[in-house]
Amino acid sequence: MIKIKTNSPEETFAFAKGLADLLKNGVVLCLKGDLGAGKTLFVQGLAKGFQVEEEVTSPTFSLMNVYHGRRAIYHFDLYRLESAEELYDIGFYEYTTLEDSIVIIEWPDKFPEELPEEYLWLEITRTENIDERLITIQLKGESYRQIYEELKQNCQF
Ligand code: ADP
Ligand code: MG
């Protein structure tokens, strides 16, 4: 597991922005964290790294947002979904199998059976310090092994 600590919102934003270079060819990223952990801020940083000009917000009500930058970014939030069937309606299975796209899935543990087979799993957690966050990254499958190893080289503390 890769562990990263950030000490301010700006640091989380910068980390996510920098991550765009590593994820440039596409990735499925499961993004877990309690309310206020920094998920939206993280996605804003990542989108910035992909030169997205549109406003990046939480897709809590829209269920999915698409942003257009150097890559298309499909940003899902499963929080309000009540059944896995609704995933069809929002195009989840189509978008998560697109190559060369960035797929972000918030509240990924809501329907664990429905997740793609391979992804990076990123969790943001608060610590006892108000502006500190612990970011952990895990690898599922082999597709993103290279990204994972490169991150590991650069980010371990
Ligand atoms: P979420 O989408 O997970 O509910 P947000 O990104 O909307 O969370 O909000 C995170 C909040 O936590 C913001 O107000 C941000 O300023 C604050 N914050 C404080 N320290 C950090 C940090 N190190 N990383 C990310 N956010 C932080
Ligand atoms: Mg949010």
C-alpha cells in the first residue's frame, strides 16, 4: 500500500494535479473518503492536471459528471444510488470500460460486485490534525501496475 500525507488543502490539490501525468493514458480510480475528507478537492486537482476548464463539482445529485480536458473524465458518485440496476441508466458499465479515459468512482464500496476488475483504490482519511490527510493507494489487478510502482517510487514516506 502506498501512503501519502498532505498537510493542507493546497497540498492535496497539488498532489492530485501532479498525478495527472502518471494517469495520462487512462485509469479507473475508486475514491473513498468520508464527507469532508477531500474527495472533491482531489478531483478538482486531478482535473486541473488534465487541463479541464469546466467547473468540477460533486456529482451527488447528477450521479455522474463529465469533464473535458486532455482526456475525458467520467466522475461518478454512487452515494445516492439505491440499486445496482440504476448503474445501467447512468452508463456506468459503458464508461468504465472505455479505454483512454479517466473514470473516478466515489463511494465505490456501495456496489462492490459491480466495480470493474482492475482499478486503483485511493482512500483519503482525516487525522487528529485538522488540515492533515492520509492518502492511501492500492492496486487491484495488473493493468495499473506500472503507475502504481512509479507512484511508490516517488511518494513513499
Ligand atoms: P469531500 O468531497 O470528500 O466531501 P471536499 O473536498 O468537498 O470533501 O472538502 C474537503 C475539505 O477539507 C475542504 O474544506 C478543504 O479545505 C478541507 N481540508 C483541510 N485540509 C485538507 C487536506 N490536507 N486535504 C484536503 N482537504 C483538506
Ligand atoms: Mg465531495
